[in-house]
Amino acid sequence: MTTPLVPNLTLHWDDADSHTLTGYQRHGGYSALKKAFTAGADGVIQIVKDSGLRGRGGAGFPTGMKWGFVPQNDGKPHYLVVNADESEPGACKDIPLMIANPHSLVEGVIISSFAIRANHAFIYIRGETPHPIRRVRAAVAAAYQAGLLGKNIQGSGFDLDVVVHSGAGAYICGEETALLDSLEGRRGQPRLKPPFPAVAGLYASPTVINNAETIASVPAIINNGADWYKSYGTEKSPGIKLFAVSGHVKRPGIYEAPLGITMRELITYAGGMKSDLPLKFWIPGGSSVPMLTADHLDIPLTYEDMAAAGTMLGTGTPMVFDTSTSVVKAVIRWIEFYKHESCGKCTPCREGTYWMVDILKRMEKGKAQLSDMDLLVDISAQISGRSFCALGDAAATPFPAALKYFKEEFEEVIKMAGAQA
Amino acid sequence: MTILANSNQPKSNDNDLITAVIDGIAVRVPKGTLAIRAAEMLGIEIPRFCDHPALSPVAACRMCLVEIEGMPKPQPSCAITLTEGMQVKTQNSSQVASSAQEGVMEFLLLNHPLDCPTCDKGGECPLQNQAMSNGRADSRFEGTKRNFQKAININAQVLLDRERCVSCARCTRFADEIAGDPSLELLERGAKQQVGVADDQPFESYYSGNTVQICPVGALTSAAYRFRARPFDLVSSESVCEHCASGCSLRTDSRRGKVLRRLAGDDSEVNEEWNCDKGRFAFRHLMQDRITTPLVREHGELRPASWPEAIRYAAEGLRNQRAAVLAGGRLTLEDAYAYSRFARVALGTNNVDFRNRTASSEEQDFLTNHVAGTGLGVTYQDLEDAQVVVVIGFEPEEESPIIMLRLRKAVRNKTLKVIAIDSANSLGFKKLNADLRLTKPGNESAAISELIKDLQDQNSIILVGERLASSHGAFSATVAVAEKVGARIGWVPRRAGERAAVDAGLLPNLLPAGRKVFEPRDREVVASAWGVSVEHIPTKPGLTQLEIISSAVQGEIDAIVTAGVDINDVANHAAFAAALNKTFVVSLENRASSVIEFADVVLPVGAITERAGTFVDWEGRLRTFDAVMQESLALTDARVLHLIAIELGHTFKDDAKVTSLRSSYSSLGAVSKPGTMNLVAASTTKTGLVLAGWHHLLDNGSLQAGEPHLAATARAVVAKVSSETAQANGLISGNRVIVRSKLGAITLPLEISEVAPETIWLPLNSEGSSVAMQLQIDIGAEVSVSDGGAI
Ligand SMILES: Cc1cc2nc3c(=O)[nH]c(=O)nc-3n(C[C@H](O)[C@H](O)[C@H](O)COP(=O)(O)O)c2cc1C
Ligand code: SF4
Ligand code: SF4
Ligand code: SF4
Ligand code: FES
């Protein structure tokens, strides 16, 4: 039996006015707000905890638990920061979400801020994508107009101001602490932890940072209850999620489905392989997680099953590659991306990516030797787990992962070049 | 093993100690101790680049990775605080740690140029050293190294070779956290990351040289030292800075009798490990324009003479004359002590004053009762521990830069509030977040009396500067307030030798160690320390500097002995010149000065690098140093005075060697409690526009001669008034302003700023603004101003 899709955030994307307040409210938008105010802040946190919602920014951290870390009655301002910097190769879910359904995010922001006692929220949107920035700005403006933002929202006594911030144009600004620095007007580089953002985040005050999809998922959970949400997915990966399928499929796009759906099912929903060529490899999350092959198409897309398969669910934005793809070139492009985006703060990532690209470029030009493969494995190991932030780990991922399944292809490329020379 | 907290570690009592294990050795340390610090205490050296004990951790270079039991990844020991039972394994006992470190070292060298043979850091380079101990023998990198255009200036004095930088962020953190001049930043990202400044904004900081010292590679160098020497050719000596009363410990590096560079010395109680650019870079005066032989005047001209001839000549000119001693504020304690004794015993006079600057009898009374011979008083640590520090007539950054750093440290820790009573706002006051009470010169006493409500029930300290001598009643008001609220007072003169001069009794009413000329018991004690009979200490009241000059002009003084005075430092310099012209002048100097043209005998003495001695810093702390140039034959002032005294028929108990003078002084002991000062009331408030000002740290001071790169980092020379004063006097911002006294004028660009009402602020001795020379007045004097037109 195929897993059915469960359109929730995507349900009304076909409406011409899905991005407007009218369009959102026509289908019951902003009704969760009233329920949240009735449940009270702690009540909301409890519902989110009970729902088992996990962060959709890549790491899958339980959202309710994160909110619970914010100290209460500490006399300091609290902040909610929405991470919509979506910049990872392959990841393309938050941007369509904000274009088509920005009010779900705004409603989520209001409820989440209410829960963590924040009177200021910031939505940090990838700066290179003006369209979602315009849409979310318009949604925020409409919400203010309608009394859904500002002072004493709907008579609840709760005040909230929302700032939509255009990102600084760097992948690293999606890393939550670099994002905070960037938001404060500094150069985006990750911060040393502790202190953790829940204790000293934005402007040294308690701050919750969540992915845009995470926050946009909150209204439906409040409306339909934790049990409804938990009825989808698995025990460890409950709920529904936006899967952004890209690459060599006939209909790339967003498929909203319960966690636990398989890649084979998603490819089928996406119309099958593009040129009817066989699948060569695929990646469950963005480019930061290790690749899998056709042998792994039936593994449920959950946090736990992906981990068991030696990879990660990541952002749940699978990329599909057919046999026309050179795995060598794919790896080169990814590592070039990490080199370009390395913030420079720590030595392993800054220098290691520089070195890997140097070798891979040689490989591309037919100037590599077989021993360079060992060297690349070594360099990856010297970066992985020793860098300051997860960008370094991500940069160290593609080569060893590709080598695991496609060693011969690398050897062939090197040898062939040697023969040509 | 129990390890006590040092100044950069959390303080704690026994209850806050935890036990952790490093490489199998248990160590008890205060909670909050970093793994790398605890390892250091055990003698385990973990390699590092970004770590610096005085800077907040960044964990960026990843050189210090160690294995910690229970943690899946190696951790940066520079950022991991130890917890009870934590098991840390360094490269000595963990394969994970040593392989991580080797990997990082390989990465660091990847893009590092092979500059060692031409790099200034070569031979003293942490990267070089750690590459030898933790690196691979050869490189596996075959590509092209990252390249930058050659060195760029981050300011006139400091250069940056970007390709050598390892992005440790020490320099940028220093700028931000310690100096508070955060215009040095990391720019760009990835392998292109580099340190830099904005195009139109150099790294303007009085502390910029510290970045050169803490840079763990040769990326930052100073224009003054670049390509001058190899560290292994240098002889390093501990020394003490001669420039100001902060008392910095320095390291002086010399080669074949020439000083090539100076660095900040390590002294946790004083300068921690910083110094200012003046102390670091202004040392050419030690070698430039030196007088090498004694000179005597014959037929109106100075000619070289032998030592015996010159000593005899000096003695004959001084014998049985009405004499005076003007020994400026630059002497060591031992030399000052010798002048004090020489005046009393050999010249038979109390006409002695060290104050070649604005001075008052009220100040003298204050120094006599609250400073002289009191030993170590308010300390740097006290400043750090205080709740409130008031600075009056004293701009810490300009006038004693290490005090500024200490105050800022406590302000950043949010434990200290600074209140300033002064005539104008400044960068330093802003960096201290000071509660500034803008006060027209002359009105300080009223502002001081207001302090009572701020200081009640606070652990408070009042720092007064020498500028206060120009404000009648200010010292009295300070003492009154301090007594009322139980605050402690620190006196911060500008020059390095002023405190020693007070302690040595270079004032007409004072003998050494706070002993008083008019106390018979004190005279006896001092006479016995000197080994002379008590009648040899004159009882006739002596004259102050001002009185000595006017008496000499009137022909009532015949001979003057001078040391380290520049006549151009004082407003009455015309009278000073006339006085020197009329008298027999014996000048003890190490370099040509403004006194020489009037001198009858010039006796060359050693520069501070050529002899041992002691400076007394503003705290009253003895800063003893040895000669840098051990082989120098130069004489101390004390030795020269001794020879003249012998010629005049006087002998003392000791041989005037530095060590004997030091023990002679210390045999006098310290004053146990302050004396009673005669409190004077403030004079009535002055109406009309008055002059305010202070010395910029970097200015035309004669000890800064010959340092073009340093001079280029001096602050802009501008006159400042408030917008109200500008309006009232028809002055236009951005135009020039002409400031006039009865005797002269100064024309400078005008800046509208936060300045006290009816006040115009000028730098006292900067290019184009030498107040003593051009206006010939002191601060607090009336001036007139007019618009000087567009620039
Ligand atoms: C280099 C890097 C880039 C990241 N980019 C994003 C991003 O664009 N959006 C996002 O939500 N999380 C991103 N993350 C993850 C965030 O640091 C953080 O875990 C997440 O925003 C938390 O939200 P969640 O708990 O809702 O998942 C990134 C992490 C790294 C290391
Ligand atoms: S791993 Fe290091 S260099 Fe790379 S992005 Fe993170 S902090 Fe910056
Ligand atoms: S210039 Fe020196 S101190 Fe500054 S970041 Fe580079 S290596 Fe570190
Ligand atoms: S602060 Fe004063 S003592 Fe220290 S280096 Fe500078 S001038 Fe010398
Ligand atoms: S010294 Fe610890 S990371 Fe640099």
C-alpha cells in the first residue's frame, strides 16, 4: 500500500490568493490563534511537546523541548527567530512555503512567540530571494492591519512585533548562531556555545530559533491537537513534512507527506525518473547528508531510519540523480559550494575545503593520481568533527560518502585521464 | 595538586574547587577553569594559536583539540571549562588529540608562505615552533597558495602581511575587548578571510603595538622594527618604561649596544601584559642627540672637557653660592634622592623643586601630607575591585594609559562605574562609559563637593591628576570629600619620575620619605641616614620653582643645577630663560636640551638603558630595573653629584651607588598615616572664556623625538568648544579658530564637541599647539577667541 500524501500546509496552494490574508482565512486561517490564547503559554508548549514535532531545519531537535529551555520570569526580553535562510543545495521547501502560504508562518510566529513569552520576533529570510521576502512582508503588514500583530492581539493582552529581515547572502547565516550575529548587524560567523541561544541568544537574551517549516507547522497542531499530528509518521518521527523532491524526476516539487514515506513512493508521486534512465544515487536531505543508492529506496524517510542507513533525513529535500550524472562532478560542485561558503573562522573548514577543491579540480582536469583519493579521505577526516560548526562536517561528507558506493568511478576517471595524457 | 587562581582565572574559595584529570594527573582547580589553563599549571603544553588568557575564547584555530571522555568529538581545550571528574586527554596520552592537532597544523601551513627566512617572527614564532613539534616533515599540498598583495598598513605604525595571518582573531579581539578601539576587523570569508580596516579609517589606537606582540605569526609587524633584526641576535632585558607614571614593565631588545625594539613586559599587578604605543615605540631618544663628553663654557662657547676638569669647574661655580636645584620629573628614585641630598648638604639650600609644570602651594601641601613617603597606596587591583572610581583633572587614556585599560576591564565586567570631572569629553571617557561632569577649569572644587552623594556607602577611589594644581581649592575639596565618604585618593602625575621626586623630597619643605624639613626629629633621622651632622640640613625655608626663577631674575640666586628640565614646558619660560642667563648653570643631561644654551657646565649622564634604577609608579610601587647596556660606562646623576660634592668637601655614609642609595632611602621607612593638609576654600568662579586642555599621549614631547611612524598615529590637533560657546563667540565648526592670550596666539581647526561652558579646549603640546610656548599661560587662564576663517 502506498503512503498517501497529506496536504496540510500545501492544501490550498492552487488557490490564486493562497498567499493573502483573505485566502488564508477562507480556510480557517488564524483560528488556531484563539485556541492558543485559551490554552495559555504553557499549554501551547505542552501541546507542541506532546505532538512530538521535530525541527525541520536539519537536525530534527524536538521543538517543544527547545521551547522549554527558555528560562521563565527572568526579567529579560525573549525573542523568537525564524530561520528561513534556506541556502543549502537541494533544499527548497521554506521558500515555496513562504511564497504560497506566508500566513501559516505568521500565525505560527504569533503562537510560538506567545508560548515562549516573546514580544519580538524576527523572520530571517535568505537575502537572494526577494519574492518570499515580499510575500512575508506583505503578510506581516496585513496581519498588523487586521490586529493580528501589534499591541493586545485580539484582546489577549499579548503584544508582538515582527521584523522581516533580509539575509546577508551567506549560507553560514543559516547556522543559528551566525544568524543571530548577522541579525545583530555583525558579520555572520557562528558563536561559541555555551551560552546557548535559549539562555543568551539575540542581544544576549533568551532566544528560540526555529526553521520556517517548523513554525508554520504549529497552527495545524494547535487546531487539530497533538494526537492528530502524532497519528502520522512514526513514534520517533511523528507528523507530516514537506518533501522537496528535485533532480531527475518528471515532476520535481513539494510533496507533503507523513514521515516514513519512502523515496520510491516520492519518486512515483513525482512522476518517475525524468528520462526513464535508472536512478544512480540520491540524497535525503540537502547536500550536507551522505548519499544513498537504488538499494535504499524502500527505507522509510524518518530521522531514525536514515541514521541507521548511515545518512540523515536533514531538511527532507531529496535530490535524485540518474545514470547520466557523473558522481565525481557532483561531488566537486558540492565541495566547491562549501569552500565558497566556508565562513573562514576555523582552520579545518577554511583550509580543508580550499585543499579539497584544489585536488578535485585537478581530478576534473585529468591531473590527479590514485593516491589523491586517500588524501581526500584523510582531509575529510581531518575536517569532520574538528571544525567549529556543522558546515565543516557537511563539507567533509560528500567525498567519503560517494567513495563508499562509487569508488570505481573515481578510479576510472583518474586512470582514464592518465591514459589520455 | 591544588592550583591557586591567577588573575585571569575565576577567583574562588576552597568550596568552589573541582577535581578533573588531565593525562591521568588529578588537578584541583576553581570552577570555571579552562582545560588549557589547568594543563598549563601541570606543565602540559597544549599547542594553541587563538587562545590568549586575557581574551575571551573563540575556539577558532582548533589547534588545541583534546579528547574528553564521554564526548564524541575532540574538543577545543581553550574553550572547555573543567567540570568535576572530567577526564581530559591531550596529545600526550590520546591518539585522537594528537592526530587532530597534526591535522590542524597541516591545514595551517597549507596556505602559509615559506617566509621564515625573511619574516620578522622567524626565531620566535609559535607557528614555526609548533610546526616543528606537532607538524609533519613535509607538505602534501601541491596546489597554489593563497596570495595577497604585500603588506598593507593598518595604521602608520603597524603593517599587515595578510598571507601570513592564521585568522586567530587575537588582534581583533584585543582591539575590541582590551583597547576598546574596535576598528580592526576580520573581513571576507573562507580562505579569503583577512584582517583589515575600513578604507578611510585606520586602526586608531594608542595600544596598537600590542597586536604585533600577540600575533602568533609574523602577520603584524611594526614599521619601526620590520626587517631590522633577527630575534636570536638580540639581547632581551627586563626594563621599566620611562614615559609615564603607569609604570609598565617592558622588555628591551638590543643588539650591540643599540635598542632595536621594546615590548610589553608581563606584570599581572601593573600592566598585565600590555603597554601603550609611546612606551613601545618611542625609544630613539635614548640614542639620538646624545651628549658624549662633559662640556664647559669658555669665552661664551661650550667646549669639550675632561671629567675632572668639568667637575672642578662645576664645583667652583657652585661653591658658597646662593644656589637652587631644578630637577624635573623624569628621575629615578635613586637619582632624585641624590639631588635632594646634594641640595641640602652640598649646596646648603632647600631651594629645590621638581615641578617643571603648573604647580601650586595647595598641591605641595597635598603632596606633602597625602603622597610623600606613603609607599604603595591605591593599586591597579584596587581600581579593578572598586565600585566607583572618580577621575578629576585626569584623562586616563591620554595621561596614564594603563590605568585606562584597568578601568575599562572592570567597566566591561560591569562591576565599576567611572565618574569624570573634567573640561571636555574624550574617546577615553567614552570607552569608560564615564559619567562625565563637564566642569569649567577653576570650578572643580564645587563639582568635587557634589560627589558626596555618589560615593556614600560605595567602595570608591578618587584619582587626581597633576592638572588639578591649576584649580584653586580642588585638592582641598577632594581631601574633604574623601574623608567624609571614606574614599581613597590616588595621585597620578604624568611623568614617570614625579612620584619618586616627591618621595625623595625634591620639594622645598620635604626631605626624603615624607620627612619634613621643619621637623627636628625628621632632620635627625635623615641626617643619620646620610651620614652627616644635622646642622648640614638647612632650616631656612626654600623656594619653589616659580620663586627660584623670579629670585634668580632679580639677582637673588647665583647658581642653578638642572636635570631633565625643558624650559619650554612652562608658561613662564621667558623668565626661566632670563634666570638661567643670569646664573651659573650646571646641567646634568643625557641629550641636548633647551637648557644647554644657558649652561656653564654640561655633565652627561647615562640614559635609563645605561644604568640601574627605580621608577615609582602612580601607585607608589617601586619599579626597579637593571641596566640594559651592562657594559655602559655612563654615569648616573647620583654619581656625578657625588663627585661634585666631594670636590666641595662633602662626604656621605655611602658611595652613591644605585644600590646604596636605594637602601639608604628604604632605611627611612614609610609614613604610616596621612598628615593634615591645610584645606583652602575655592576662589570665586571665573567669568569669561578660559583655557582648558591636556597633553595628548602622542605629541611633541621631547622623548618622542625621531619616531615618524609613531607620530603619524597621533590624534588630530584641534581646538574644541561646545556649540553654545561657538555661537556666543562667533566661531564656526570646521573653520579655524584663533585663541589669544596677552602674549601670543594659537590657530587651529575648530571642532564642536562636549566641552564645559565658557571653555576652549586645546592640546597642550601638539604640533601647532604648544600652549606654554605660544600662549605662555596655564590652563584656567582667560583667553579670547575669534573665527580664523575657512581651512
Ligand atoms: C551551515 C548551516 C546552515 C544552516 N542553514 C539553515 C537554514 O537555512 N535554515 C534552517 O532552518 N536551519 C539551518 N541550519 C540549522 C540551524 O542551525 C538550526 O539548527 C535550525 O534553524 C533550528 O531550527 P529547527 O529546530 O526548527 O530545525 C543550518 C545549519 C548550518 C550548520
Ligand atoms: S566550520 Fe568553521 S570555517 Fe566552516 S563555516 Fe563553520 S565556523 Fe566557519
Ligand atoms: S593578524 Fe595575527 S593576530 Fe591578527 S588574526 Fe592574523 S594571525 Fe591572528
Ligand atoms: S602606559 Fe606609560 S608606562 Fe606604560 S608603556 Fe605607555 S608610556 Fe610607558
Ligand atoms: S587555541 Fe583552542 S581553538 Fe585555537
